Amino acid sequence: MTHQTLARLRRAAAAGTVTITASGPATVDAVRDRETGLKPHFGAVTWTAPPAYRAFLAAHDTFACRRENGHGSTEFVIVGNDDIVDLNSDLVHMPEGVDRGDGRRLSTNHLVGFALADASGEAVWCFDVTQPDADGEYPVYHYHQDADRGIRYLENGDWENPADTTPDFPSFTAWLDAMAQAFTATEPPAWLWDLGEPHYRGADDR
């Protein structure tokens, strides 16, 4: 499925619909570094690259897809091994001791960001690595530090917002397929141009 989706994006690039910038495959060591090199501000993040994501990395360590709309552009960028640590430290993982004034500490250490959503550099596509399915695939969340989504209570792992039990996408495969369909569509869905915004609602809007 991953290879078919990549082929669709490449055909769209050849037709001039999108612009793709991609590297070669990730090495075995690069994949391992992704799994072991994260440096949250407190605690630790333990995860294993899910099978579909691993299959993607066998083709590309980094991958960016951009589409213009006449007024601007939107893109998604699957970050490489060199950038994933900073991506999570800067935009995903909260400092220690954050709360809403009620003493209930919050955490995003369950999230692992793997891709930037749009060129704003503020929204991140993340795996929730505490929710693997039977095949080892993780659900995918759109995380923006200015939006109250995707956050858990540190004390028990409960969602701060119960609505977040429903992810934006059930897996990397579903996420990549949705991105490919939207970016290559003759008439892209309206949500495509909101990918980097804090109010983006993901699957709820489709």
C-alpha cells in the first residue's frame, strides 16, 4: 500500500500537480536512532517504528510534498533522522510540570512527531505510541502547541479532552493515503489548506 501511494504522488509530481523533494532510503542505523534517540524534557519515550512507517523509510529517509493553490501553498514533510529529535523536543514534548493551575500535570510524551504539517513549522503529525494495534501500527494525531488536543494527564494517562480518544487517522498507512488523495485531487478538500493551523480538526472535518 505504501509503494502504491508513493507511486501516485510521483505521478502527480510528473504531471506538475505537486512538487516532491525526497532523499534515498533510511539506513538500519537511522531507523534505530529514531527509536532510541528521542530526548523528552522529562522521563523517556519508548517506541518502535510501526511496520508501515518502516516500509516508507525503506524508500525515503525524508520526503516533502508541496501543492500550490494560486494564493499560497501547503505541504507535508516527513522528517529525516537528523531532524526528528529536534522536532519532538521543540514542538511536541512538553516541559515538566505543566498544568492548568489545578495541579494535574500534563504530558505529551506519548506522542512521537514524524512529519511537519505545512510550512508554518508549528503543527506536527504524531504517532500515539501508547496505542499500538494488533499489527503494531499506531494511530496518528495532528498536534499543534496552540491547540488543546492530544494531551494526556501524567498521573494516569487519561486524555485531557475525552474527544481525543478518536485519532485523526488510525495508522500511518491511512494518513499517507489521505495526504496523497488530497494533494493529488483535481479539486482538493478545503481542509488541505488548514494543515498547519491550530484549528485543523482532521478526520472530523472529512
